[in-house]
Amino acid sequence: MGLDIEKQFLELAGKPLLAHTLAHFEATPGINQIVVIVPPGRETFCAREIVEPEGLRKVAHIVAGAETRQQSVAAGFRCVGEDVDVVVIHDGARPFISSSLIQASIEQAYRNGSAVVAIPVSDTLKRVSASGEVVETINRQNLWRAQTPQAFQRSVLERALAYAEECQIEGTDEASLVELLANPVHILLGSIWNVKVTTPDDLLFAERLLARPPSGQCQSLRAEGKP
């Protein structure tokens, strides 16, 4: 973003972006406790400016993150109780996740061990050289764009994180670590509205989407394709 404040704390429709995200998890029946992972030093800010004003009673811990996503997730996972069956991991900067999709990921992970929300790739993909020349066009058949949440049975995620730490492997997401254990990773069809706010343009889009939400028909729209 190029700003002095982290993107998850940027104001979106009058409240921090992260507050919108957490509200959906608070409203999901299958979520019993929430562990919020924030940049080091932001724990008190998160509690005072988001958790307390929004009445987020399911937030059990606010944890300082680390240098990488994987290390941050591991820090949060250490706070998860032994009685938890399924762990759901979500990007705080995806404020348009729905409670129904969160619940569906929990149920699929409970049945099958994992659930990674994703949508099929619809754009034409080009592999490009360092000089900016197209090297090849990539066949997009069977290619999916991973989103979050990513949900796993607790034991599956625990083994994956431990294996990655032992072997000093840094994955791009939790599913990639589970794949290393030869565990099947199951796709759950996501939503085109489950966007991640990464750039100033994304934030502008999010503001407009909140100001003029899609109709009921559009809101339930899913990307074409079936896992």
C-alpha cells in the first residue's frame, strides 16, 4: 500500500478493514474461538480499536506475528486448544468472505481433512521473460487460484507445520505444506467477491462494493467450474 499503517487496519466504510473480516467469523456457528495474528506491537491497538468496540466475543487471543506467513500461522496455532477439531486460516485483508463459505470449509475439512477455497483461472496465462517478452502461453485447464479460508483437521495441520519446521521448508500457504506429507488437499469452490485488498485500487473497489453491494443474485455468484 505504501502507507504508514498496515493494510488490515486501513479504514473501510468507517471501521478498520480487519473488523469487517472478523465480523464474519464471529457470526459463523462453527467458529468457537478466534486467534488474531497482527504485526508485533499492534496487539493492544487491535484489542482497543477493533475487538472491544466491535464486541467480538469469540476472539480468545491476539498474537504477534513473525517475518513470514508460515511463522505467523505457527505462532497462532500454538494458542489453539487441544479440543479444537478443525483450524481455519484466513487472510485478514479478505473482508468479503461469507459466513456460509467459512462454515462450508469447516464441514469439508471435518469430513475430508482439508478444504482450500479457490476459484478456477479464467484469464489467459502468459509466462514472461525477465526482459518482458512472452515465452509461452500456459494451458489454464485444471488451474485454480487459491483463496482463503484454508481449513484443516487439527492433526493434519499440526503435522504439516512440524514437518516444515523440522525440514526448514517455507511454503507459500498451509496447503502446500500439507501436500508435502502426501495428504490429499480438497478444493472448495470459492467466490469472485472474496477479494484480497492488496493495492490502493483494491481498497477503492472494496469501498465501492460496500457502498453499493451486489444484488442477491450477484452476491451468490460463484466462478464457473466445479471441483
